[in-house]
Amino acid sequence: MASDTKDADPLEDCLLILESGEVYRNPTEVKMSQIVLPCHANHCGELSVGQLLKWMDSTACLSAERHAGCSCITASVDDIHFEHTIGVGQVVNIKAKVNRAFTSSMEVGILVTCEDLFTNCHWKVCHAFGTFVARRTEAGKVQLKQVIPHTQAEQMEYSIAAERRRMRLIHAEIITDLLSSSTAQLGECQEFQGAVPAERTQVESVELVLPPHANHQVSTFGGQIMAWMENVATIAASRLCNAHPTLRTIDMFHFRGPSHIGDRLVLKAIVNNSFKNSMEVGVCAEAYKGGEPLRHINSAFMTFEVLDSDRKPCTLPRIRPELVDGKRRYQEAIARKKIRLDRKYIFSCKQTEVPLSVPWDLSNQMYLSYNNVSALKLLAARNNWMLSSEKNKVSLYTLEENHVLCFKIETHVNVPAEQTFHLLSDLSKRHKWDKHYEQCDVINQADEEDTIYRVATPSVSKGGKGQDFILLASRRKPCDIGDPYLIALRSVTLPTHPPTEDYTRGEVLCAGFTIWAESSTVTKISYYNQATPGVLPYISTDIAGLSSSFCSTFSSCKQYLEENRDSLAALHPSAL
Ligand code: COA
Ligand code: ADP
């Protein structure tokens, strides 16, 4: 990309020069460039999002097929946030590559940038993650070959792709749970004077699936369906504001079933709720053929804004929901708005953009767990660690980046990885090997994988106050052979446990263990920590070479693990 590129993206890789002198290019990478013509644009001269979705879907599908070597279909697309619009005459550049293959599905990362040919400026429009599934053959489900990451960025995406997949597969469940708990708390809808009746925004439109809408396997392109959905959603949104709305976000969605040439697709949309500057439009796509019953293909929720001449969002009219379903959808839209904010804030942000202490509650539990684990995976995937000191086969590494100091302590134990994981997972046992863990109590056992602890540590200075931490511990077993066990730690806040006078409240941004099975009996343990002011005093003397307390702590850890390598209690499920 040109040097005047704005908004560098993590999906953009650094150049890797191969031994042959050639520049490395990911073998699954596919690029598409399109000049935006008036036929691709809306009445404001901006590229229609529907057209962009079609291009994104085809580029990503071709990348998936390149890896799979067979035909693939779109299974789902994660949340997309559109950061900029694209004008007629500008060029859209789309780059897609497979981040990871699972069994028959693959995660494809898609980066969309825009280029102004006159000024040579480039900027990011959005990035997205699509899941594509290799079409079943007569022999059954396809087993895909694995993706082998080569660069650091590929390694990071590979590692986090497993975490994103977990979220996708439980997405529908999370939403259902959160909607039922959130809407139960909301009262009756208010009666709004002067509000626009929701029925006025209702749209129903039919499309006949013709060969140009389908791929070589006669299935309708996912991108085509998304484009039709965006079309009806835009009409519904325009009816509320009597203006040209701008699509800001599309929530994560799943193609529930296929559609083929000859299907009639019925697309229905309505404004579910309008907030001060944004509105949620819900769209439902159903298919039928002849006299067959309707098949539910997809439901999506899109957020629109209306921008004034200075590109500032305008205040929108309020909506009066229609009876029964409308009232339910109106309430659900409020709950989804909260979920969307949590997701945007916690799920799709870079670790450094999330404040240290994020309030934990049931509605953001899954996203915080995701964020916790992904942050540790990102830290572990760094390849610029510097060995700072080594003693008794315990190594201390440091990494300084963007004014943040991170450290890693690494050692090997003669204990199987699973047992090591079980023993280290229970923070309330850590005092047995770590004198800093003076006290550690379980505050909340959120689920099997997430526990919140309060940890109290002694003062570093004589007569000073001790520190306490409210820590979320998120555990993961390997997703695949070659993945580590992982225990991620980060600070959260809980209204039930505010800071007290007796302790200084410390914060942990990102810490935890990765546990790698080197053989059936030898395990490599790496402990990571991104040193916040609260953590720095415990380690800076070691890094400076004034002491080697890290070595004695991890030697004790080794001893504790080896003494308990056969402890049955550690393998008991309650030990998790
Ligand atoms: N998001 C991402 N991946 C999903 C998913 C979701 N919401 N639901 C299922 N998958 C993945 C599974 O994890 C599995 O991956 P794996 O083999 O790597 O473990 C893969 O899809 C197949 O799952 P399986 O359980 O074998 O099949 P299924 O009955 O759940 O079907 C689809 C999944 C996607 C194949 C099915 O829903 C479908 O055909 N949808 C329509 C796809 C389509 O035609 N799209 C184009 C537009 S219509
Ligand atoms: P639900 O109807 O339970 O809200 P669906 O998945 O069926 O969920 O629909 C998703 C969204 O599509 C709804 O929230 C609504 O905004 C829109 N929608 C559904 N049915 C209609 C309809 N008959 N007319 C207009 N819009 C509809």
C-alpha cells in the first residue's frame, strides 16, 4: 500500500522475503479491485453497500475455494462496521485470505480499502470475517487441509480465529439468553406522541433467483442475498427519516439454509426501533419454490444513521411499534443495542483500546472472555521477545512496544500438559508456589471456563498498603493438535467488590499462562504479563538484574507441579 495510507490494519501483513528472494504471498490470498461506476452507486453517488457485500462475498469465497480445492458456501459473516463511504470514480480494493481451516469450515479475513486515484490516498473502509464451508460430497463432509501460518500476522490471526469460531457457534444462544433476560427487565413501551408508526416503514419484496445470482453449483450467492436484504432495509430506514440513510453496521449473522436457482426469495424489513441518532432495521429472508412452504434463510439486523451536510448524524424521529411482534422487536432492539456496543467495544477492539478495568456482567461475559483469551494469544504470538536473564532453566524475556513493557517467564516441567493446566487453573492454589498470592478467593464462578477471583498481594514497600486485584481467569483447552492450553487473566470491575481503604486496587491488563505439550511427559510453561503500574514493581528489580525472584517463584511452581503430577484431585472436574 502507498505510504500515505491511513488506518493501517492488523490484517495487513509486513513483507516477508523468502530464501529465494521472492516476497512471500499467502497462497490463499485473493484480491479484487473495482472502479465504482454510477451503476454501482446510490442516489448520493456513493457505492451501495449491497454491491460491496457482493464483491466481498465473491472475493472471500474464491479465497476459501483456493484453499479447499472445491466449491464452498457462505455459512456466516461476523459483525461489520463500515467506517467510510466510497464515491463514484474511486477504486475499491478487496483482499481476502483464509486465516484458519477447521474440519469442513474456514475463517476468511476480508479487508476493504478505498483508493482515490487523483490524490493517491488509500483508507480502510471495513474488515470482516466470513465463514465458508466446503460443500459436502457424496462421500460426506469434507476434511480440509490445515492452514500453516508463515508470518507473525498470520500466526496471530490463526490463533485468534479459533476463539472467534467459539463465539460464532454460540452466538445464537448468547443472543437468545441475553434477549430473554434483558427484555424481561424492560417495562411496557412508552406511548410516543408524534412518533412514526412502525407499519409505515414496513417493506416486503420478492426476488426470483436467476442463473447470474448463483454460483457454478446453482446455489444463490450469499453476497447476493445480503445485497437484497440491504436493499429492503435501506427502503425501510428511508421511510422513517424521509432522507437517504447511511448503513453503519450489520450484526453477525448465519445463513441457516441454502437457496437455489428458481427459488423465490421473500425479503421483509421494518424499523424495529429508533434511537437518538441511529435506528435498527430488522430484515428476514425466506425462500419458496412452487407450492412448498417458506424456508427461513436468514435474519439480519442493520444500524443506519442519517448524516447532515457536515457528515454529522441527525436526530431521528421516534418510532411507535406495531402491535404484539412490533412491541417485542422494539424491546429486543434496545437489548441488541447494548449487546452491539459491548461487542464493538470489547469484541472487535484492539486490546489497547479497551480500558484496563472493564465492568463485568452477565451480558458481556462472553465478550470479555473472548477479549481476555485473544489478548493473551496476541501477546504470545509476538516474535520479538528479548532474553533478559536465565537461571536454573527459568528464562525471563521482555518486550517493549508502544511504551508498554511486557515480560514472559518460561520453563519446562516433567508433568503432562493437561495435569499442568488443571493445577495452574485453580488460582486459589497459587499461594502454594507464589508468595505474591497472599490471599485468593473465588468471587464468581461464571461458567466452567470463567472464574472471577479477588487476589490480595503484600506491599512491595515496607509499611505500605497491600494491593488487591479483581481478576477474570478464562481457560481454554486446545482447539486442535498443536494448540496450547491457555489460562488468561485480566482485571474487571464488579459493583459488589469496589476498592477498599485497606488496599490499593491494582490492575492487570493482560496476563496468563500458555501450556504446551512438548511430549507426553514434558510440558513448556510460559507466563506472560503486560506490566501495568500495579504489576511493574514486582518485576522491575528482576528485569534490571537486581534480583531473581521470578526464578525462585517459577522454581517453586515447578516443584509444586512435579509434586502434584499424580494428584487425582487436580483431574476432578471441580478443579476446573
Ligand atoms: N457460523 C460459522 N460456522 C458455522 C455456523 C455458524 N453459525 N454453523 C455451522 N457452522 C460450521 C460448523 O462449525 C461446521 O464446521 P466444521 O466442519 O469445520 O466443524 C460446518 O459449518 C458444517 O457444520 P455441520 O454441523 O456439518 O452442518 P450444519 O447442518 O450445521 O450446516 C451449513 C451448516 C452452513 C452448511 C448450513 O447451515 C447451510 O447449508 N447453510 C446455507 C449456506 C448457503 O447456502 N449460503 C449461501 C447463501 S444461501
Ligand atoms: P422476529 O420476527 O422473531 O423478530 P425474524 O428472524 O423472523 O425475527 O425476523 C427478523 C427481523 O425481520 C424482525 O426483527 C423484523 O425487523 C423483520 N421482519 C420479520 N418479519 C417481518 C414482516 N412480516 N414484515 C417486515 N419486517 C419483518
